[in-house]
Amino acid sequence: MAMARSIRRVSPISIVLAALLSIGFLWFILSPSQGAPSLPTSKQKHNLPASNPLSPPTAAYRKEVVQANGQRTPPPVVHYHLNNLTTSADPAGNSETILILTPLARFYQGYWDNLEALTYPHHLIALGFITPKAREGNAATSALQAAITKTQSGPEQNRFASITILRQDFDPPIPSQDEAERHKMENQKARRAAMSRARNSLLFTTLGPSTAWVLWLDSDIVETAPSLIQDLASHDKPIIVPNCMQRYTNSETGKSDIRPYDYNSWQDSAAAQALAAKMGQDEILLEGYQDIATYRTLMAMLADKNQARDQRKIMSLDGVGGTALLVKAEVHRDGAMFPPFAFYHLIETEGFAKMARRLGWSCWGLPNYFKKSHFFPGHDAPGLRLQSKAQRVRSQLQKGLLELVFQAFHCPQRENGSE
């Protein structure tokens, strides 16, 4: 009887309302929303445009739509938890954003083709360029913009997450970007100081809070493994650089060959430290010039060209080149930049390595992992004429004459790990 009384007290109107509410709830849950976009997946989030001009430059920005009443959306307040940002040996698997930065004085189609061929997910790659304030810079910018337009309007999987182009606000220190002119010893300090300023401007403008890695890639690097980013990051080192080679036609064999190109990746020597100790405050040590015998161990000279070589062989470095330099973003966030002045008698990328080591970071090189530079017809690779001499010096050192060399400079041997 009690149950019967309970049923009789339920109004038919209540039952109908309950049924309607249940149907409405199910429809709301199961049907797609029409008023707002669905929540993006972690992969799609990288493709979304930034919502405000104040957003990080590594996120693409589209101009906001002004409301009918003329009001604009206020700038967002965004919290970035950098402690949650990872830099791992599996950057693609962990969806880590790569910022590729290139100072670009000349545009080479081979560089862009190589960039497009990278197998790292393009939606995780942001690009940044800086071009000089000169006629050659204008031409490079125009060619770059044409290539960007073609890529960014092509298949979505080939598009990059964002692209930033800067123009230098200072005149180039030397009038010509000709290869021979660029590598004259008397032009090096001014040229590399200007390059440091360009690198720093590009870095400080484009480094965003979501950036995990920074890959410095020179504009004349036209041939790398498509898996370049994954290969370098797999070593999980704060700073790592592969060996840069240059393709050329061997005059003796008439066939295509490769030769060392970047001499800025090295292990320091007591002889170089002795030279630096005698220098003035603003003087710099340069590598690859016969007028300055540093007797450093050059990674370029340790390359094994055999097909069966161990490409994962790794060595510690005191100086690094910037042709293809992978850096964990936290190294730059800690303050390591490219000094445009003499820093312990080093400048630009070599000065960066010194600064990073002073901050507690280590530098590493891959002597048997190659990337290749554009060939400049009519010009030798910088320092090529010194290759046989450097090999002779190394042979002498290996035969036990190291002590005699150091005594000639009145300098004690460098202790392991000393600065």
C-alpha cells in the first residue's frame, strides 16, 4: 500500500518534464557543438594561430576580428609552465617544438629543399630568418618569401608552424658576401661581430616559451640527412654539432668528393691558451689561418669518410661552429648568447661555446656525422690549404713531440676540463 501511494503522488507533468530533460541532456552530450569549435588534440594545438599580437612569435598570428560594437578582445593572460617543457632524446615522440634559425645573406634553393625534406613533424617546427640591410639582402628576402608562399600554401603536412623574417637594422661590415672576401683574415672580427649581433637579434625575437630546441642552420647547408633533428637530439646533449663538409670536384680524380669546411669546432690546446695570454683585451684568436698556429684538435680533421664509419661517435668540444648547431633552449634561456666582442679572446659561435661552458653546460661534436655546404666555384674551402700542414702537426704530436711544442711556448699542459 505504501508503494501504491508513492506512485499516485507522482504527477504526469513531472514524468514528462523528466523525460524531456533526459532527452535534452543526451542530445547535448552526443551531438557536435555548433557554436564553438571542438577542443583540439595535442597535435592540432601547434597549428592553431595565436590569439593576440603579444603572443610568442613562434605561434602564428592572424589579425583579430573587431566586434560589431568596435571593441577588441583584450590581451590574454597566459601562464607558461617551463618546468613542464621537455628536451629529450625523442623530441618527436614528446611533441617538442624546434626553432630553426638562419642568418640569410643569400638564398639557395638547395637549402630550402633540404629544409622541406626534414622528416621531423613540420607542425612542430618554427622558422626564423634575418637578412642583411643591403641589396643582396633584398634579393634574398624576395626569394625566401616566394619559397615560403609556395610551401605554406601547399599540402598541410609540409607547412611549418610559423615563420618570422627580420631585417637587420645595421649596415653589413663588408660590402660583398663573396666567399673569398668573407674569409679574409682581416675581415673576420668585424664580420663575425656583425654575425653575432644578427644571431642575437634573431634569437631574442623568436625564442618562445614553448621552444624546446634551437637549431642554428646556415643558409648554405644544402645537404643533410632528412632525420637531422632526430639524429642530433638522440644524443640528448645540451649543445651538439655535426661535422660540416663541402662537396667539390677533386682535380686529381675528376670526381665529386668532400672536404672539411667548418674549422670552428675544436678542442683547445695549451699553445692556443699561451697565445691568448699574450693578446690584448680586444684581440681574438681565429682558427684555420696559417698566421695563427693554435695546434688545437680540429674536429674537421678527425672525420672518417668510410661508408662503414661510426656516425654516433662523439667527442667533447671547447669551441663550436654554427653551420648546423643544435642547442637546448634552456641553454639560451640561461643567458648563453653570441658575444659580438672578444670574450676570453673568442667571438661569435666559439665565444658562445665558451660562455655556455662558463654557465655549466657542455659542448659536443659528431666527427663522423656529416652535413654538406654549398660549393662555391672558384674558391677553396677556408683553411683547405692548411689541411696537410695540420695533419703533419697532428702526426708529430702523436709521436711524442707534444712536450717540446708546449715548452716552446713556456706553457704548462692544459688540465682536463679547465677553462
